[in-house]
Amino acid sequence: MGYEVSQFADWMALLPESLTTIPLRSLAIPGSNGSFSCTVTNANRISPDNSLPVKIFGHISCCLGKERILQWNRTQDLTVVQQLTSGVRYFEAQVAAYSSTGDFRVVCGLYGDELSSSLTTNCALTKQEVM
């Protein structure tokens, strides 16, 4: 269709007047599943959201197993910033406590970044766009 990604960055401000008075829950809002999974790499540890057979496969097969787990689970190649500028306004993420530190991390078969750093990036861009 030939659309530029930047055309969708400000789609909410471009809504027709008739749609600006309806409840937000009545709008179809673009979202992404596994929104922060771009931070997951095969260098990271296997996360607890896998079934036991997948965990065993990942540990037995080492790097190849982790690569396969990454391919099965990762749903986003775009960063949060890229998703926002593409028009995404609804984010979904799976989170688990990292066993060695207890901090919350994004998970998608393997551990990703700390949740706080992912959310900080999201908030910083949102503040920048609003101001």
C-alpha cells in the first residue's frame, strides 16, 4: 500500500471529530503481543514460562536449543520506540522474577531486559511526545 511508518505515529490526533467523543473502549486500538520481546536474546537464560520439555531441550541443546526457543517465542523485532512511532498504543508483556536477583524481567521463552528499563523507555518517549 505504500504507507510510511511515520504516518501512523500521530494517528490518535488525526481521528475524525465524530470519534473523539466516544469512549476509548469503543475504539479499535493497535497493539502488540509480547511487546518487549525484542529485548530477548539467545544469550539470556531460559525463563520459567516454558513447559518442562522445552526447558530440558534448551538446557541439553545449549546454544542451539536457546536459538530454537527464541525462534518459537519472540513476537517482536521492533523496539518499544519503533512500535510507538508505528502507531501501537496497547502493549502486552509477560513478566517473571529473575531468579538470581529477584528483579522483574520481560520473558518470552528466555529472559529479556528488566521491566523497569523497558517501561522507563516507554514513559520517556510518551512524555517527549506530549510536551
